[in-house]
Amino acid sequence: MSNDPIVIKHTASGASVTVRPFGATITSFLNSKGHETLFVSSLAKTDGSKATRGGIPLVFPQFGQPNKDMPQHGFLRNNYWTSGDLFDNEEEAGCEFSLSLKDVVNARGDGIWKDETVVDCSVTLSVKVTADCLTTQLMIHNAGESTFDYQTLFHTYFKIYGSKALDKEFCNVTGLAGYQVYDQVTKEERVQSEDPIFVDRELDCIFTAPDTKPAIDVVICTGDDGSKVSVEASASIDGNSVPVSAVVWNPFIEKSKRMGDFADAEYHDMICVEPGILLANQKLHSGKQVSFTQKISTL
């Protein structure tokens, strides 16, 4: 199958989004001023041989690799999706992409996900772009008779201009004060203060929302050009909110050297801020659909 890029252009504003069918991975978001919001590694594989390093990879049904027989972060980013018709009007441009479990060919994993008679699901990604906003909505429908546990994220890589990811004045994240933090590097737990989050070491932290904040609403400073983006994310089932957490990640020096599809110094050029449904034992019952939305706005 072809992994040629699909460009969704909003003619009225000039903004555009580029999507690769393998993984339905968004690899570019240019606003109406031609400003690129997303980071893709110079060594990223875009031929469909592996998940793309950068852009917005989709994570489901697992975060990390607790099921060792399934690819890290699940199978959405490792399979070809079907694209629908593009649309372009005065308000917005967009396209839908879909993937059914029966069409997943790359490493569904062991256990319940391996048996089509036990679990069945379909996933739709809606992509919409306006002059200064990219909205992605992931809809996961449990089409089978069995309930399953799941985790899902938008693994969003943001481009940091001027290679300033380690400069806390030009690259930082605010809006997560009060969140419970689990540091996956140090294995420590704490509550996030009002201070901005910045990169001064390998950063891999999960921010779990308090009950009063079921949705994500953060601002990211993205480089020495003064650019900023806001990220809003929410999720629901049958109109009832599902708590959304976030991961903030930068591989820093040593981990960058260990990744074959990431240049050694590119940790200076990116930061990942990843909204996700990450609570343990999150279940999707038969016939139910979770709707998970991320809105990225350039400021």
C-alpha cells in the first residue's frame, strides 16, 4: 500500500494538515501564516516500515508495552488506515480516516486482542483544520460483545524553534498545576506546582488530573520566535466525561542516542505534550464509543 502524504488544505485561509495513511499519522500542521507546529525527526521512517517518529502518532489500546506481544503504544500507528473524502469550505477543511480491528495486520498482540471472536472494535479519526487550529477527534467503538480495558493518547510532538527546548524561557508548559505527577524516570510522585514545566534532563512524566479538571488545557512556549500553542483535550462516553491525563516527554541526551529514527541532537528541537486516557482499568463496554478530542491552536 502507498504511504504517500494526504494534504488537507483550507483554501480560505491557506492553512493545511498533512496525514500519512500508515498510522493515520499527522506529520504537518501549517497555520495560515505558514508556521509549522509539529516536529518530525529527520530520520523518521515514512515508507510504512515502522511508526513515524514525530507528528501525532495515535496510541491504543496500550500506553507503553505492558503486553509484550503487541507493539509499543498499540497497533493504531502500525497499520494502514482507510481515508474518506476530503472537504473544504469557508469554515474548515477536513477528512476522516478509519481502521477496523479485522483489518489490523501488524501485531495485534496476545490474549483477548488476538482472538477476533472475543474483541472487536473500530476506530475513526476526524481531522479538521482552520486558519489557526487543528482539531483531531478519535472515536473508538466497541463493536463486540466483550468489555475491554484500554488506554489511548495523541502522542503529539511539538516543534521548538531555534533549537531552544532546553531554554526554560522559550520552551515550557503551563496549565498542569495541581495534577498528580508520576515521574517515569525517577519513579517519584508529587503534585505539580504553579511553576512552568521545562526540560533540564530526560523528561517522562505522567500528569493525572484532579477530579475538578477532567479536561486538559495547557499552553506551550515553542521557541525563540515567540510562538506559543494551546492544547485542549477532552473525552466522553454517552456524554459523560472521561478523565484526560497528559504525558510530557523529551528524550534528552542519552536516550536520543539509542533511538535509530531520531538524530542525536534533535532533543533540542521538540517536546511532546500528549493528552491521553491513562487511568488504570479504564473500560469500554460492548456497544459503547469513547470520543476523544484534541484541539491545537497557534497563539
